Amino acid sequence: MRSCVTQPLSPSASRSPTASLGTRIQEQRAEAEAKRLALRAEADKLMRNLGHESSSRASHLLAERIGAIEAELEPIHTLIGLLDGQMQALQVAAEQVTQTMRILEVFDEAWAAFNVAERQELVLILVERVVVNEPAGKLDILFHDLGGPFTASPEDEQADDDAPAEEAAP
């Protein structure tokens, strides 16, 4: 079997898309954080002034503005949380790419060390389905999601489905 990896991937090639996306996420987060800090500073200033106002009308206006600021802060807090989640997911994806690259760098050597049965077993573990489209000259390979729960064989999956659910201890 000839090598499927025709050209080694450079670490910079795998990082450039994630780096630019990471930079955009960080810029958006910094912008949202700046808005949050500005609104928080305004709210704090109004809170300090609220106690010094003798007029109930002025106190009412200050309280309304503080409420409006709190309402403006809510979607900013949500956005910051979403951006933090995106950044964390991006970091996980970058780590997975790095791990995959390390594996691919030694894959030919490992593949050569496997016997035929081991190669077949590895392919069955990794590949869920292969679709050949002769007119288009395409071969589509669908891989198993190895990030989820893993079962050794379809029989194990069937046995798990048929097994009664365990009840939690009281």
C-alpha cells in the first residue's frame, strides 16, 4: 500500500487558520470587554451620585439609567461567554490538529509494522463508510466519530442497547 500522505504538513500551515480565527475572537472579546468596562464605570459613577441627589426626580432618572445600563450589560456578558467558549473550542481543535499531525508523521512506519489482520482491524475502527462515485472519479470516506463513546464492535453496541438500564442507588 502506498503512502496516503503525499506531502508533510508544516505546523505553521495547520495553525494559520486557527491563529487568524483566534485573533478575531480575541479582538471581539476585547471590544466587548471594553464596552462592559465603560458601562460598568458609568453605572458605578451613577451609583455614587445616586446617594448625593436631594431631588427625587434626579434620583429617579439616575436609577432609570442604572437599570438601562444593566440591561445593556446583559447581552455583553452573554457575548463574552460565547466568545470564551469559542476560544476554548478553538484551542481544543488546535490541539487535536497537532496530535493528528504527530500521528500522521509516524503513520507510514506504524502501518508497515502492522500485519494484514491488524491493518484491517484499524481500518474498521477508523472508517465508517466508503462511497465510490465512479462517474465523478471520487472516493468519499466517512470516519467514525472517535470523540464519543467507543464500542469495540457492532455486536457490543447491540448488547448495550438490549441491556436493561441500571437504577440509581437510593
